Amino acid sequence: MVSISIIIPFFNEEAHLEQSVSSLLAQTYAPNQLILVDDGSTDNSAEIASKLQSKYSFISFISSKTTSAHQPGQKVIHAFNRGLSALSKPWDIICKFDADIIFPPHYLETVATSFSQSKTLGMFSGVLTIEKNGFWELENIATQHVRGPVKAYSEACFKAIGGLRPALGWDTVDALLARFHGFDVEVNNDLTVKHLRPTGFQYSQNAAKAKGEVFYVLGYGLDLGIIACIKWSIKQRGSLTGVLLGFFGAWLKNKPKLVTKKERMFIRKYRWSQIRRRFIS
């Protein structure tokens, strides 16, 4: 049997935390360890987490009265890493879950089975659904992308990619680096979870700029970067002007890249192969 450890960073999740953890307690495949990491919540989230820790021996709670850095993408990973350093048991699979997710009872069993059946599987997730008019529908985000709120990594893959990078774009670079190191990345579109606080689609100008910066620091280059900006603005209904300003702003400032030159070459080659495949199909 493979051992699964789960880390859930949270900030002001009193409305969802207990319900989310309850869905993990009801799994047909029990996790080895579950760590709840408060990131300076100002509501009752910490009290809820503390009660869960006192009730279940495999749940640990890390409290914090101050929040992590507020730079986009850094906050959640800094909190996650605090949980990672607190793991006290060996693990084969590490999961980074959000506190606003309701998991079906067989979710972890499917995760364990998928990794057990493939030595090359490095990352895995199901897909997110949101409630609309009483029905749960797939979020309007690519189902081929392993989403940040429900990520699972094999130990070998997690070590190969150097863990999670505290920067906006961490949940894109990890999948690209997994492929760079020869691991498979799988999204099971039949494995649905309920996302209680849906990803927002109406992005502000600043958020669009931040996304444009991601395309630059991932080493997309001019041509691929512009294509990525246009695609993002259409699919996410974000500001094209904002995302382009972010990309070219990072270009003019010569922002440091998140990846090495060799990794950038692989990323560009992989992204172009995706584009060609879409046109051919």
C-alpha cells in the first residue's frame, strides 16, 4: 500500500474547512497524515482546525498569527512548506489540497491506485466542479491542467522538481518540470470534486498583469508569450491589455526566470507541440 500525506494551507476558511476535512475523513483509503496550516486567519478557522487535531490522531495543526508574504503565488506555497517541514511520517504521495474542496469518498483510493499502476506517474488530480442553479458543472478551465487546489505528487517527482516554487505560476511550472524530468502528468476527468469557492473569472488589471509576468518568467519568449496572453484573455475573460502589459513589463525589467535555460528550451518545445497538436486535430 502506498502512503498518502496531505497538507492543507488555509486562510479565513471557517465556512468550508470542517466540511472539506470531513470529506477526507470519509475516504475509502485513509491518508497517513493530514496537516492543517493556518496562515494568519482572522476568523474562526484556527479554532476549527485545533478541534479537528484534538479529535483525530493523524491530523496535525500548525498555527500562525501572521500571514505569509502577500506576493501572488508565494503565500500559499510558504504555508504549504511549513506543513511539509512538519511531516513526521514517511510518504509515497504528497497532496496539496485547498480548504474549500469536497472530495468524493473514493478520491484518495483513485489517487493511490493511479500511482500504484504507473511508475512514471508524477502528478495527478481530478477536476473541479462548481454549483450553478443547483447543478454541479465543470469549471471553465482546461481539464488537461492539474489544478492547484487538488494536486498529488509522487515522492520521486516532487524531489526531482525541487518541491514547489513560491511564486505566481507555481502550479504551471511544476507540471512542466515534471514532464521535463520524464514523469507523466494525469488528469482524471471522471474524478470530480466540488469547489465551494469557485475560481473567479473576472480578473482585475493587476491580476492580468501578474499572469502576463508568469508567461515571461516561465521563459515562453516573445512569440509564445504573446499567444499565451491572447489565449488567456479569451478563455479567462481577462484584460488583454493588462496581461500584455505584465508580459512586456517583466521583459523590460529583465525579471529573473523561474526555470533554467535547459528547462526553458524544453518548455517552449512542449508548448509549441501542444499548439501544433490542436491545429492538426
